[in-house]
Amino acid sequence: MISLSSIGAALVVLGCAYGIGTIGKHAMDGIARQPEASNKIQTAMIIACALIEGVSLFGVVVALIK
């Protein structure tokens, strides 16, 4: 039987994957439009992805503890 905590952890992971995919998509669009700003866009993308990873890790831990 699947527990509610594993469903919650799966939802957190799916949300994280969607968020990082969206960030990557928009970053690639921005780099395609302005190649000279690629370093700034890439830095902002990496920081945003790291923040999402941190929040999702916390969410998975909370979901599995309960």
C-alpha cells in the first residue's frame, strides 16, 4: 500500500523537476535572444536551480518524516 508520505514526496519531486525545467527553458530562450548576456543568465539560472533543489530536499524530508 502506498502511504501518503510517499505521495507527498513524489509531488515535491515532480514540482521541483517542473520548476527546474521551466527555468532552463526560459534561460535558453534568453540566451538565444541575447547571447552577450549568457554569463549573467547562466549565473542567475544556477542560483535559482540551487534554491529550488534546497526547498525540494526540505519538502521531501518533511514528507517522509510525517
